[in-house]
Amino acid sequence: MSVYVNDDLMDYDEAMARFDVVIGLEVHVELNTASKMWCGCTTEFGGEPNSHTCPICLGLPGSLPVVNAKAIESAIRIGLSLGCEIAQWCRFARKNYFYPDMPRDYQVSQSDEPLCFDGEVTVEVDGEEHLIPVERVHMEEDAGKTTHIGGSGRIHGAGYSLVDYNRSGVPLMEIVTRPIYGTGTKGPEVARTYLAYLREMMRALGVSEARMERGNMRCDANVSLMPKGSTELGTRTETKNVNSLKSVEAALRYEIRRQAAVLAAGGRVRQETRMWNEGGFTTAGRSKEHAEDYRYFPEPDLVPVAPSREWVEELRATLPEPPAARRARLQAAWGFTELEMRDINGVEGALELIAETIEAGAPASAARKWWVSDLARRANEAGVALDEVGMSPGQVAALQALVDSGALTDKLARQVIDGVLAGEGEPADVVAARGLAVVSDDSALSAAVDVAIEANPGIAQKIRDGKVQAAGALIGAVMKAMAGQADAARVRELILEKLG
Ligand code: ADP
Ligand code: MG
Ligand code: ZN
């Protein structure tokens, strides 16, 4: 099915020649605290609709919120990891808006008093460093989830709507960059690399799963264009609904090409939110609310947050090794080339799985091979994340141990992977059930070699005459007869013994 989109798009290279790109990224990260931001309800995903709720996260009159200390701790650690200052004192604010997914018609957020501010992150794209200025990291709460019943699933044309507040009040962090200038032609890639960095950092800090496909991490991508030579910021659009790293890059490229065509035709870019469609284009959403529409005011039901400097320093001491340093250290320890490392970095989640596989006893090169080639391809085909492909690091290590012991060839090991992914159990179970082990038992091999010699008298004669390299053809015949399960080295020995 193709959707017709009526946008004129300028060629990307031409757009780059005529305009400078300015990007701004707002990233929401759901924290993995056990309880919600203001109440003791579980943050566990799923459950019967509205079963993880109480008067506070339902916003019932008279209920009083209390700040989740663990969420503040995570927020400070995130801020520190992004090089931010931590506020001495800051308040929460009410952000008014009227959608039923927010039961009290306002979201508790922070506006001009963020908990963390003025940070920066350096990301590297194609060997060039780009500085991403982080304006602020603030705390807020997630909304509930509305489902529109009847019609197309959108509110227009729906018969009625259902709302589930299980997610309402789950702690959310918002990480906002300042406008990012000077990315040249690489803007979309820089944005993608920055998001990959954030994701890795959140996991290293242990504060969030940061899975974009599950909505633990969400990005709104702002972009505007300035004609070359101009220093006046252009009008931005903000694209929402971007649920993967790839989509962030694609959505930015699309918006750049669309805005370039609008501007080149003498038009004006409308300031609006747009939606990313997985079909590869953006569509207009609502035109942008202004900050004044939210009528921010300090939340009177919550005390200000005033983290002591001692606590901040204690938390700074718990920061993990920065992702780039960790990658460099692992690359050296594992002996991988730049290219091999780049392959690993290109597959989401591969680094972690490889590290766990090596920890479970597999040699580094084997761990890399199974995850980056075989399992990544299968995850891709199945449309799932690599760590959901159906094989664990322990199982990959067990599989490799079978290969190393000579019980499996790589080819047989791939069939074992088939079995594990099909739910047939551990690698050893699959080997037993499917009868996949390499046959090195001499009587079986010897019989197969005899058959091959009889069937190929010409080749056998050559070997008798001293042309040892002809043995390859006989080994091939034996392997074929034994469905690839013969121990090739032993077959060769037997052939030479019999004909030598
Ligand atoms: P809002 O909530 O209205 O989207 P925010 O300040 O939270 O506003 O986020 C706006 C994002 O867009 C920030 O990352 C900011 O740096 C960026 N931004 C602001 N103006 C522009 C612009 N003209 N072009 C590109 N990005 C911009
Ligand atoms: Mg925004
Ligand atoms: Zn609650």
C-alpha cells in the first residue's frame, strides 16, 4: 500500500548547498523506578486497565503527591552524566492542558527551574566531533493512554474513547538540547548518534531500559533552515512519533528536504508539530501551542527540591564509565579492529550481548560473529530487537563450546540456532533431538569412505598415484553422503590411510 503525500522535496545535496540546518532534540526517558513519581503505585507495564492506580495518580480532589526520591536521584545522575549543573533549589510547575490522558488537566513538570541545566555531550560522526549543548534536564510525569473505539482509531469518527491510567504518573525525564548549529551536511546523522549515546548512557546508568520501540525513550525532532549566510533562526517544525534511531535520521532528512522546497518556492514554513509515518514521510499535526497556553505556575502541593551538594557529589561518584571510553577499552581487550567495532556499534544492543557472551566463556571473535552476523540477521527478519531474538548470551556461549570441542561445525551450529530459536531447548538438546553432532566415530566414517572410493575409482587412482590434493573431492563426497556431519579431518586421514 502506498500513501500519496503531496510534499515537494528538494534534493538533499541541493538543500545542503543552499541552507544551514539547525536541529533541536527533546528526548523523553521513562525512568525504571519501582513506583510512580508521586505515589506508591507500581510502574510495571501492562496489567488490567486502571489497576495500577490510586487517588493520587487518578488526580482525585484532595489527594496529595509526594516526590519519589529515587526518581530525583536518577535525574541528578542523568544530569551529571551529561555534564550539567545541578540546581541548588528548584520547584515543580503545573503545565495546564486539557486532554483526558492527564486526569487532573495539568501535568506536573518543571519550566524555568529545571533540576539540571547547562550540560554538553560530544558525539563523533565519521571521525568528526560534534558538540551537543544540553539546555536542561527536567522531571515530569507520563500521561495515561487513550484508545479511540470505532472509526479509524483516531478521535475523529470514533464512537467513544477509553482511557487507561496505569502509565499516568510514571517518572519521565525530559532532556532538551539548545539549537545545534554547524553540523554541515551531517545533521540527521549527528542527531541519530546523539540519541544512540543517550540510550547507551541511560542503560549504563541503570536508570531506564531506554527502548525506543517500547516508548521508554521518545524523541521530538525540531529542525529549521537558514539560507546560507543568514544568522537569523528560521521557523522550526517539531516531528513527533519517531520511534527508532533510524526514524529520527529519516524524519530530519525529510523535513529538511520539505522545508527547503517550501522556502525555495518563496513560501513560509508553518510552526507546527508534525507526525512521522513509518512510510517515510511527515504529516502536519496541530499547530504549535505557545508556552503561554500552558499557563505554567509553581505546583503548590509539592515542596521544592533542594539536593545538598554532598549528595550530588556522592551521586557523581556513582557515574559509570562514559560509553566511548568503555567501547575503546572493550575493543582493546577483545582485540577487534575499527571495522569490526563499527559493525558492532551498528547493531542495536550487540555490544552488551557480546560482552555477556564473552563473560559466559566464549572467545571474543566467536561471540562477535554469532551476534553481528547470524543472530542480527534473524532479529532483523523477525522484526525484533536483538536481545529478543530468542537466544541468550549463555546459549550462544554453550553453542560455541560445542563448536570448539569439535562436536559441531559452524554449518551445523547454524542449524542448532534454528532449533533454539524454534523453542526446541538448549543447544545440547537441539543437537541430541536433531542428531546434528559431527560424526567422528571411525566405523561409520570408514564405511562412508569405502563407499566414496568405490563410487569414484578415477579419483581414488589419482590419490594412489600420489596426487594427494585429489582427496578433497572424496572428502566432499563423504560430507555430502553424511549431510555435512562428518569430521572432515578424520575423513581425510582415513582416505589417505586406505589409499596411501
Ligand atoms: P517546545 O516545548 O515548545 O517544543 P522546547 O524548548 O521544549 O519547546 O523545545 C524546543 C526544541 O527546539 C529545543 O531543543 C530547542 O533548542 C529547539 N529549537 C528552538 N528553536 C529552534 C529553531 N528555530 N530551529 C531548530 N530548533 C529549534
Ligand atoms: Mg516540544
Ligand atoms: Zn497511584
